[in-house]
Amino acid sequence: MTTQDDSMLGRARVSDTPELEAYYGELAGLEAGALWTVANKIEPWYPQPTSVPVLWRYSDLRPLVRKALDLVKADDAGRRVVMLVNPGRRDVSAAVGLLYTGLQIMGPGEAMTAHRHQAAALRFVHEGQGAWTIVDGEKLRVGPGDFAITPNGTWHEHGNEGEDEPVIWQDGLDIPLVNALDAGFYEVHPELYQRARPVVNASVLTYGGNLLPYGVEKWTRPYSPLLAWPWEPSYQALRDLARTGEGSPYDGVIMEYTNPVTGGSVMPTMGAHLQLLLPGQATKAHRHTGSVVYTVAKGRGVSVVGGQRFEWSKGDIFCVPSWAWHEHENLDQSDDAVLFSFNDFPVMRSLGFYREEEKCD
Ligand code: GTQ
């Protein structure tokens, strides 16, 4: 690694003097400033996220998420969600970096109005059987472990048609990114509710079979035409891949949810993965630019993120800030562990910001 010393030639290294301080005051009076007073801060040697590693335990959050059912009506709240807030990112309501996440609860028989916004959204279902969402007229039914997307600009409304149990699913949105770029728009559906087309999960029926359909309209939008990935075939795909080897040294057996037309990420701003750690498997540490929110879909294990040790089990959520070292281990010696995760890698990649490094010890 090259020397990283702020006193070296090539970095800003001007010491304050009374004369300079007076000069800075004059500049400030004109809404201006001297670059060299901030240069080393605004051009760090490597990323300096304000986000910190956090583990949110499902068993801690769940009772408070359930409490919200009686405290607010879903339609008054807009969405009844307990959001996960990184202590370093409270000002932008981010869980990590420019990613938002929250646990949304819907009581039996509940349905909410439709809206659309510039932010893209995704869902990962934690519990409950009756969840549905309508995305641009397509009704999707989703159950535990299922993953679904609501690309930016699509109308969406959610509900729970179950009879006794609430549904809790996790929302992931790029709200902080959209706001950082001052690009946020929001609309309530003019008729409040969409008219769903009759075939439920039509995109799964059309695109979910790992074959590209002929004779359907050519897909040209910048997001995946497949809107939902049920748990069973996704988990089975991982198990099948696990039969061929241990996968990546850093992530174990990992697969990306993809746009079936392009093979790329499901949406232009957020990608998602499902990964399996074999019994006892421990990965090597690496780091990369881009932020990740992990959700434990199955099993128990431990991840070390930026030097912090997080022991996790099903339902727990933890984050990896950009450029933080991280490694994972399955603590069960006889069963696999599965992590769902979503990230902002598509943004990092499309802007040429993606970098990755392995830890050499
Ligand atoms: O379901 O549309 O958790 O707009 C936050 C903002 C969910 C949603 C959230 C949203 C939604």
C-alpha cells in the first residue's frame, strides 16, 4: 500500500495563522471557502462511511413491530413500518449508506392504498401466509422467504388476505440515495386502488422457469420483468449449486437474483443475493465499496463486520458499511445457513465506483 500521511507532499498541509483565519472569514462572508482547509476530508484516502456495523435482533424488534398493529392504522401511517436506523445515518433514515430498510406489519384482512415513487423497493417476507402486493396491475402472492420487487415508478399496494396471522415483511428501498440526488417524487393513485389483472404471479409464470418466453412483448424497461422469486426454487437452486462446490471464498455458495432478460441486477439501483454457508463453513474476510443489508433466512452463525462480532439466527438483520472488512461463519455443524441480502452494487458498478479487496494476513 502507498503511504497515506496527510503531512506528505501531495496532501493539503497548510497550518492556520491569524492572517489565514481572517482570510477564511472574508471568504465565508461571500459563501466561499479555501479548498485546502477541507481537501483531505472531502478527498479521503479510502471511503470513510458514517454508517457503523449494526445487528438488529428479530426477537427484540418483533414485539415492537407487533405493537404497532394496535397503535396506528395502516392507512393512516401510509405504511406501518418499523425502520432500522443506523446511528451514523439518522439524518437520512438509512440502515446503512444510502439504503433504507424496515419491518412492515399488516394485520389479517388489511389492505392499503396504492402509490408510486421515484424510490425503488424490494420485499423479503419474514412471517405470515397471506401477504400480497399489486405491482403495476400484477397481483403477487408472497410467503415466508419469498423475495419481490417494486421497481421505481411502478404503482404498488399491499395487503394481507390471511385470516388469523399478521404478516411481517422487510422492505428495502433506495430512499436515501434518491434523496441524496434530489430526485424524489411521490404520487397517490388517482383511484386509490389498482385493478389487478386476473392472473396472480403472472411474471413468475412467464419468466420464472429459467427459459425465455417467445411471443410475449419485448421487454425494454430497465428492471426485471420477473417481479417475485419464491423461496423454494431459490433455496433449491442454492442447494444444487452447493453440490458442485464450496462457492466463493468470501461468500460461500452465493447466487444473485437476476433480470432474466439481461442477466443483470433486478433493478438499476439495488441488487439482491441469496447465499448458503455449508455446515461449519467459514469464509475469508474481504471488503468492497457499496453497502449491504443482510437478513438471516435460515440457520445460525456469526459474522465479523468491521471488527465487530455479530452472532445471528433466523430473522436477524445486520449491515455491512462500504469498505468494511467482513466474514461469515455457519455455527451449525449439521445444517446449512442461508443469508438473504440486498445492496447498492448496481449503482457502484454503473458509476465505475466498485472496488473489492481480500484480506491478506
Ligand atoms: O411499501 O411503498 O418501508 O414507500 C417505506 C416507504 C415501504 C412502500 C417502506 C415505502 C414503502
